[in-house]
Amino acid sequence: MEQTRIKAALADDLVVKTFDDYLMTSDSYEKLCASATEQTKGHANTQWDTIAQNSDKKLILDPTKVLGNITETVSMNPQLVRLIWEASLEADMERVFTQEIARLEAQNEEEFGTFWQERLTTRIQLYKLGVDSLEVDKIQSQLVDLLQQYLAKELIPDSINRAESKGLLRSRKTKKYITKVNAELHVLEIEPKEPAAALQSLVARTESFTRKQSIQWLDEDALAIKKDAQVQEMVKSMQKDSNGPRLFLTLVVLLLSRNHAGIVYATGKFAPKLLKLLKGTLAPEQYQKLEKFKDAVKAGSLTEADKEGMRNMAAGQWASTATRC
């Protein structure tokens, strides 16, 4: 009866919602709903930001963390806010929370995919092409073993650690993916294979895992663009480098990349052997310069002029030369 009298006293065009003994205009109700949505999304973001990356804890909506903020935002009786929440908002806010977590996961997966491709899979593809482009001999076999060891013990583990430090391992899908990658590395460690077979298995598994994660495994055209970018970065890095042996190795690898697919991964001790593969692909005077640089590196007598000569040779070779994948 009392509610009837109150309703009758209100203007005819004022829409009223009732909750037990409370009356609320539709405008106030809509403001409450908007605040509940905003605070629920904020709560989802807070949980997302604080959850440990290695935790499998399921993120759930905690109304006690939301109701107080809603009350402050709309300046409303806390009892009424809780009443309305339980009567008509809780199920909707559960969906809002779930959707916001899903959005954050999708965003995190996209960021991880971009990082993973740039940091890892593109390099794996280029290095695998590089070593496969060499004539099968003792040097090539040694480089296959070197690359397999580098991928399994350095590049992949370091990439995982860096992704974690960047907060990119929060998605459940990504965590599952990384678990499989680590499992593959563990298998290779406890059940070592012949280097070529180990490398092939590692690359194949990485490609399979990558595709399932919806991360692009680059085709020939896309890989050629990435190769060009990496080569240009190597040329650029030489301009700042003063380490003689590293400059020589980088120069030899760059020159090999002009006439071979991919990019050869090698350490300094392979530089003299790789230099021999360049014979016949360069002008005689250029090859003689490289031989001079090699001897100076071995003797520890590289001059600043020698280093500048290597930098200039690299820059000159790549200034207007198109790359091959």
C-alpha cells in the first residue's frame, strides 16, 4: 500500500524499478549498471595484473572486491547496492568479467605471437635455411650440430625467459604451448639424437607448436623480407662494433648470405672455414682483402683501418644488393 501511494505521487513519465522496499528510477538503475560494468572490468584487470604467470589458478569474480567501489561511485545505500547486485546484476557481471579476461588473454596471446616470431621462429627459419644451403661436408655437419645446440640450450630457453619477464606468458593457451616446448627440449636432453635428426625434430616441433598457437610460420616471400631486415641490422651493428674477430665473422656470414639461402649461424672458429666458401663468388682483390683480415685476426694485429675496411666492405656489399631467401 505504501509503495502504491509513493508511485502515485511520482510524475507519470518517471519509470520506477522496485527492489523489496526500495524504489529506484530507471536513470539511477542505468547508472548503477554502468558503474557495476566498469568496476567489474577493473576488477578483472587487477586480477589479471597480479596473477603469477606460472600459476594455474582460475580467475573468478569476487563481488566483495567490486561492491564497495560501486557504492562509492554512485553514492548509494550499500544495502541497496548489494540487493540489486544479487537480484539482477550478478549473472551479467559474471559474463562481463569472463569476457574481459578473454579479451586480456587474446591481447596477451597476440603480443606473445609478435614477440615469439621476431625473437625466435624467424631466426630458426633463417638459420635452418642457411645451414641447409651449404654443401654437405664436415663443416656443414659441424654447423648443424652447432645450430642444434644453440637452439636447444640458448635461443629457445632465453626466448622463453624473456617472454616471461615481459609478462607474455599469462594466457592459458600460451602456458600450455610453452609447456610442450619445454617438454621437447627435455626429451632432446635425456634422449640425445644424431645432430641432423635432432635439429630437424626441433624445427619441426617448433613449427607445429607455432602454427597451433596461430603464430605465422613465414613463407618464402615474407622470410626474404625478414632476412633483408636482419642483414641490414647486422651491417648496422658492425658500425658500432670494435671487436675484430666478431667483425670478421659477421662480415663473412653477411657475404655468404648474398649467395646462399637464409643466414648461416656460426661462431668465430668457423670464420676461416666459411671464408673458403666465398672463393669464386667475389672479385679476386676483395677475396685477398678478406684473407688479409683473416691473417690479422689470427695474429691479433688488426688495425683500426682494418676494422673500418671490414665495416665498409659490409656496407658496400649490401647497399644496393637484393637478398635471396
